[in-house]
Amino acid sequence: MTSLSHKASFHSRENTTPSNHGTKHNILRLIFLDPRSRTLHPDWENAARFIISSFKIDTARARATEAVEPLVAELCAASSEFRALLQDRTVHTFGHGAKTFHHPVHGPQTFEVSTFAVDGRPDLILVIYGDVS
């Protein structure tokens, strides 16, 4: 079982390190700007809706609207799909279920996914991916 933590600022954090050759990485850029994400996520549209919803919730929770404005402007300019989903007032939440990724070598990989609030830390959630086999 793999445990991953997810911070509200994850969506807008800029990770620039020598290993990624100075590029700016975050989940929103991956989903909306990297064409490989459509292969990785067989159900890309639902994955994108969930990521946008998480972004909206996390931004509001962290009171970070002003901090994420440059990222939002960049993504709106580069992706009509991001723009459209950002305008959608529906918020898709996810507590428990299955998530399938398409691994380039191993093919489809399905995991049981659960999300949990972290007591005393409204800016954090815990996401756990477990093997379903």
C-alpha cells in the first residue's frame, strides 16, 4: 500500500530542481498541458473534473485565491478545457472508490483510493492508494 499526502498548495507549488531541468511541475499542468496525461488517465474527463474541484476547494480552504492567480491565468490561456471546467460551478468530491491509471509498460493499473481529512490541518488531506488485487 502506498500513502501519499496532498497539500492544498500542491496545485500551485512550483517544484524547480536540477532533476526536472528547471521545468515547473504541478498536477494542473500535468492534466491540462501534458498530452501524455490522457493516456495515463483512461477516464481523463472525470480525472480533470476531480482535479479542478480539488483545486477550487483547496484554494478556498487555504484562502489562496490571489496566490494562484498567475497559474490560473497561464492555464486559462493555454487550455480551453481548463477554462471551461474552471467556470463549471459543480464541485465533484471523492471520498472512496477505484482509480485506474494506464502505465506505459505495465498497462492498466487499478487502485482502491480513499481520502481523509487531517485533524487540525484544514489545508491537508491524506490520499491512500491501495492495490485491489
